[in-house]
Amino acid sequence: MGIIRKIAAIILIGTSLSASAQFDYQRSGASMHRQILNFVFDTDSTASEFQPWAAGYSVVVQSLINSDNDLLLSTDFSALIKKLKEHETDCEFYHLCLADLYLMRSFAAFSNDYNLTAASSYMLALQNINKTTGWKRNRYSMLQLVLDAQLYNTFPTLAKNLTPQQRIAEFCRLQHEIESDATVPATFKTESALLAILLLPSLGDDGTALLDIYRNSPYIETDSNAASALVAAQALMHHGQSAEAAKLLNKSLQNGHFDKCNMFNLLMGNTLSNLLNDSCQIFLTQYIKRQSNNADTGYAKLKLAWHSFLKGDTLKTRLLCNEIKHSPASTSDDRQAQYECALQPYWDTTLLRARLLFDAGNYADCEQLLLNARENIKSYSAVQLNEYAYRMGRACHKIGKTDLAKHFYSIAANHNLADVVYYPCYSLYYLGAISQAEGDTEAASNYFKQCLKTNSPIYKESIHRKAKLAGEGK
């Protein structure tokens, strides 16, 4: 899921304890809210003032969990806004629902490059949120912190002069304040925790803050709530906690969450692939079969290609790679799959196993595997040698062997291969990060500058942004 789509997830919020008959959340909105967060999207059957908001809410959730941008673009948010205005009132929740719909229209317009509509819709959302108070404003402040962080990357003079650590601390403070507020309904508390887990990476969190929220928030209901389970499993998997993610996903399978959302199949297949478990192919195949819009099917096929390669099935590996290379890539993961398949002639069993062990969080096993295979490097190509050095650097870095990490990163920082693989550019960034942690600011600055001058065939924007922020002490 890309950063703009993660930011868009913040609009999936809305609750109130209004005492008035109109926009009474407990009477007319709470049930809808719970259903949508549990991936049940039958909102048309409920005739109430909440229906336009719930309809838009459902569209955005379905768009996010299915990587379905076409659904978002085909929805007439202006019509939903007009319908909601038929129930106009001074109730704060009316303004919050209206602000949400304007934000939804802004995101849809932005996705379709209608920047003027996107900007004007955002300002209308802001006008409505200014008519609310308390935790509703805190929720919006969380969004503004995320937007401000992105603004700093493109127009730093217009953004607040905050470090990532300051933004993360303020974001977590707001989330905790919402969670601790007795007037906030439980469903919204669950939602605020989910949004924190989704959005903290965009502020520069390395996983520490979001995993703390996952493990300590009483409102992440992974057994009863499909959204909680999906977001938590994604967070665990992306931060090297594949074994824990697999346990959570097994519970979700038992709880019927896989039938509600196909993304669970992709997560389970990916997680089991990292754990070198043959059952990965069952879930990856199921994901491909069920995904009607083909989003992320290239990535699922890449994981199947890796599995086939490790099993020695070269014919199936080539067939899958050819399918990936000749299919449209609609998501960032699909583009990654095409990049990886372009390098298929350089695939090596040991290097691929090491990569999967690392992704699963088994860093010591990754290092040991590479050490045991060091005699094989005599036959490696320049690209394979570069990957070997990079994988050793990453494994040693994770287990605290910083001197060895620096040694291997220095080998991997080969500018001659920067147009072919991403390892040189990333190695320079990690050398800067180690130097910065050791207090050698001059060396760190030099490495970050080198990173910014080094090309990368993929992930270039993200790693250059990280190097820029780190180099500026942000």
C-alpha cells in the first residue's frame, strides 16, 4: 500500500455521542461503523442520515483493501455530499461526516490528477472540521501531521520545522489521548489505533511505535474485527515478525476473515513464503484466482516464482516470470515484481533463501546461511557478488555486528552496478545510518550525500528521501 493511499485511510473515521435524534451515532451509526470495519459493506439497506457517509466510507475501505483505484474513481462523491446536505444540522457529527466526504472527494480527485478539485475539496473539509471540537479535532490533527511530513519532502519551507521523532511523538500523543477519552466510542478507538499503525511509517517510524500500539492497545480486536487483523498482520510482516504474523493470520483464517477480504490470502502466502513454508503456494494461488482486478497478482506470482525456483522447477519459474513481465503493473508491488523478474538470470538459491530468512526476521540464520555458502561466491557474477555483500551487510547490521556490516556495505556500494540493482544506493544510506549512530556526523553526511548522487533502478524516491532527511538531521 503506497503512502498516499495510507494517508487516505485517515478519512475512515467518524463517531459521535450526539444527544439529538438526528445524527445519533449510537442509534443510527454505530452498527454501520462496526460492520464496515469488519468488511461487511451492505450499507444501502439502512435508511438514515448516516447512509451517504457510510456509502463513501465503504467505497474507500474496499478500494484500499482490494487495491481497486477504479472503484474509487467511479464513485460520485459529489452526489453523496449533496445527499448528506439534505440532513443539514448544527450537530458536530454532521460536520465530521461532511468533512470526511470532502476528503474522500479530494483523494479521488488527486488520484485522477484533478488537483484543483482536490485542493478545493480539502479546504471545504477543513472548514467543516473547524466546526467540531475535542477528540474530533485531535483526529484531524493526526492527519495534518502526516500531510505536513509529506509537505516537508516537497516544499520544506511550507512545513513545520519538526524532526521525525517530534512528529511521531505528537502523533502518538494524539492517538493516546483519543484512546483515553471516555467520551469516544470503542469503535472509533479501534479505528484510531488502526490508523496509527497504517500511518506511522509515513512519519519515519521504524516499527517501534506502531508495534507498541499493536501489542498494547486494548482496541486492536484481531479476533472479532477483520480490519484489525489485516492491519496488524501487515505491520508484523513488514517489520520482520513473520512467525507472529503467521499465528495471527491462522486465527483470522479460523475466524472467517479470509472469506471477507482476499488480501488475507496474499498476506498469508507472503508470510509463509518468508518462512520457507510450502503451503505458501496454496494461498498465493487462491489470491490470484480471486483477485478480479489483477492488482498485486504480479507480486503474488513473483512469490510463486521464487518458491518454484527454490524447488528446482525452472520451467514454472520462467513461465511465471514471463507472465509478470508481460502484464500491466498497477501497484508498486507489481512494479517490484517486474524488476525482480528482469534480474531472474542472476537468481541464486542461497541468496534467495537468505533474502527470505531476512524478511522473516531470522537475521542470525540469514548470516549463517551466507557464511556457510561463502565458497560458492567464486562462481558468482558481479551482480550476485553485490547482492551477497548487501545481504551480509543487512544481516550483520540487524544483529549488531556493525564493523562487519560496514565492511560488507562498503563492498556493496559499487557505483558501477547502481543502474542494475538497488544495493549500492541502499548500502550508502546504511553506512550513513551506522556512522550517525556512532556519532561520526562528518562521515554520515558524506555517505548520505553519496547516496543522493547514486542511482537506483527501484525504490529511488524513498531511499533518497530518507537520505535527505537524515543528512539534514531531520
